Amino acid sequence: MKTIIHVNQHIIKANRKHGKADPVLTVKTYKSNDYGHEAIVYDREGREVARVIYRPHKPLSCGAHVWIETQNEVSVVRHPEEEDLDPDTDRWADEDAPKDQLDYAWNDPSAPFKSADY
């Protein structure tokens, strides 16, 4: 079954603003959405392989409040076609933009506005 672990940045921002620690992780499947402060990923034998952690009151030394930990080997994948994108061009959309504008900008590299325009 496909599972997506989503980090809700809007809840992170609200928690910071109001001094709260509401869960920011959503574990999504086709049949449920479960919310939490940690999500543990298991292999087929039931062994923990990774953990997604939200810890706002004890962040990492770099300041991160959400991170992934694992004892397993990790491969890094780079997408060279994305490295050439310039965040100041029309090809990038502001992540806080309304969804219709975000989709428009992402799907149409010749969109007539820059992310700062909306």
C-alpha cells in the first residue's frame, strides 16, 4: 500500500506563532490520514528503517524542527534538469501562492508573472 508522509508547514508556522506543538506530520494512505509528531518507517520484516521527527522544543543544532533519521544506507538523487532553474524566473512559484496560481506557474514556464507578483 502506498503511504505518503506529509509535513504541514502551515501548522509549523502556526505552532511557532502561538507557542504550540500540534502534530505537523500526516501519514496518508488511500483509507486514512493519521497525525503525529513522529512517523516510523518499517521494512517488510517489521524492523524500523527510518523515523520522521518533529521536535519544535528541541531542534537540531542547525535549527531544524523536522528531520528524518535512519541507521540504514542512504542514496542521494540529484535532478540535473532542476539545478538550472533560477528562483527569480517565471519558472518558480511561491509556495504560499493560491493553488490555482501555483499550478499555473509550475505547469507553464512562460507564465506572465513572477512569484513575487501574487
